[in-house]
Amino acid sequence: MSVTVKRVDRKSRQRFYELIVETEGITVRVSFNGYELDDLEKQITRCFNED
């Protein structure tokens, strides 16, 4: 499995991030703004720190 986060800048100065998860034969792309990406990062950190 491959996980990538790509920053996308638009001409209108809008910026968003695309989370790309690739497995054999399947690719999932999900768009996030900066706030949503920060929240996702916090949630992932909490999951890895749980006992």
C-alpha cells in the first residue's frame, strides 16, 4: 500500500491537499483543505498513541 499527500495550488490562490491511497488495482483520492488535513493528522496520531 502507498499513501501520498499532494498539495494542489489553484490560480485563484486556493490550496487544497489530496490524499492518495494506492493498493493493487485500487486508487482512492480524497481532497482536504488545510484544516481538515490537520485534523486528520491529529486523529491518526491519537490512534497510534492508544494502548
